[in-house]
Amino acid sequence: MSVHVPTSFIQLYASEVKAAYQREGALLRQAVRVREGMGAERIYFPKLGKGAATAKGRHADVVPMNVDHDRVNADPKDYYAPEYIDELDQVKINWSLRSEYVRASAWALGRQTDNLIIDAALNTTNEETNASLDLSAITGISEDLIDNDVPLDRQRWAVISPKYLSDILAIDGATSSDFTREQILNTGSAPAYWMGFNWIVHTALGDHRADNMNGIFFHTSALGLAIARDVQTSVDWIATKVAWLVNSWMSMDAVMIEGDGIVKSKTS
């Protein structure tokens, strides 16, 4: 008798991985520019410089702005999140491991996606050092971005450590409904908009890092995520292991597009 995995299981597993990856895995994908190039070895993000308006006299020629055109590139790398499901284990537990492996694969790929974005953001030279993330520190970071002409258009993001979250929760304006309708304490990992930023708490930042980096503040257009292959899933029978190889993979990379649109913050 041949051993095979039901097609319905393969399809369900694949859809669950994709859903979990978007919902629980990658928190920062929504916060950056995304470009997809199926199978591309290199993906480019165009940059457009600032233009200046000029006056002209009646019947005179207009003067072109001569805006600078540039681009940055990202080279997607391949990442895998495989796991074996033993055939006899499946018989004993009646397939209940599926949802656990779905989460494990999704979270692994999601963490890797976020790490790529965080590493790209940390390439900026704009850095603040604060003993805590109080109102004064947040205002100072916002002022730095304004000085760099970063727009206030609800596309600014604040990715902070649990430590910085504790600092923010000590500020009345962040938790009281008298000041904000989107309370950070209640939203958890879902973005809450406050002080001109969409806030996300991320455990990849914090004092456990060698650089003590606890926060990254940026505009969506400042960072890019290049996707050569979005999340894919396969389930294959490996006879020599008497087990199913459940594997999810992707090919991605992140790049800093505009360093002036990013401020990183660390504890003193």
C-alpha cells in the first residue's frame, strides 16, 4: 500500500502558513515599501530628489527642476523553515501537530522578515540616546524627522522594545482616552496611532542587544522589502526518515532607501 498525504491537507497547510505569516509572523512588512520581482536576482527601489519651484516671466521659458534620480538595490536571499512530522506520531496524535507546525513555520519566516527590515533600518546614521522614552524624547525624535522634511502623513512608524513600551505606558497621554482613541496598552502588537507614529512593539529590540537599540522611528518610504519569492509551502514524504517533510520558504531582502527618514534610539 502506498503512503500519501491527502491533497486537502497540503492545501490547507499552505493557506494556514500564509495567513499566520501575515497575521502573527511579520509585524513590519506592513510598515515599509514592498516590491515583488518573481525570481529576480536583484530588485531596485527608485529614489527621487527634491524639486524647487521657480517663477517665470510672461512668454518666458519654464525652468526644469532637474530633480535627481537615483536608486538602491536589494539582493533577495533564500530562507527555509522545514520540519519533519513522523508518520507514527501522526497516527497517535491524529494530525493535531499541523497547526503547531503552521505557527512554527510562519513565525520563523516572519521573524526573519522583520530582522531583515530592522537590520536595514539600523544602517542609518541618525541616532538618539535616551535614558527612557519619555514625552521629551519622542518629541525630539519627531523634530529630527521634521527637520529632514519627513512628512506627517500617518505613514510614520515607531518600532519599540518592551522596555520602551513600559516607558510609554507611564505617560498619561498614551493610555488615557482623554488624549487618544487608540490606546497602546490595549492594542498590543497591532499598530496604534499616537504622537504622529504608528506604534509596534517588537522583541527583536531591547537591552539584550549588544547595541542597546530599543527603538526605530521611520517613514514607510525610507525602507524597502524586496520579494523575489513570497512564502511557499510543500509537504513531501521522505521514505528514508518515515516522515513527512513540511517546508515553507521565501526569498527576500530589505534595504534602506532614505537614511534621513529614519531615527534609531538606544538606551544610555
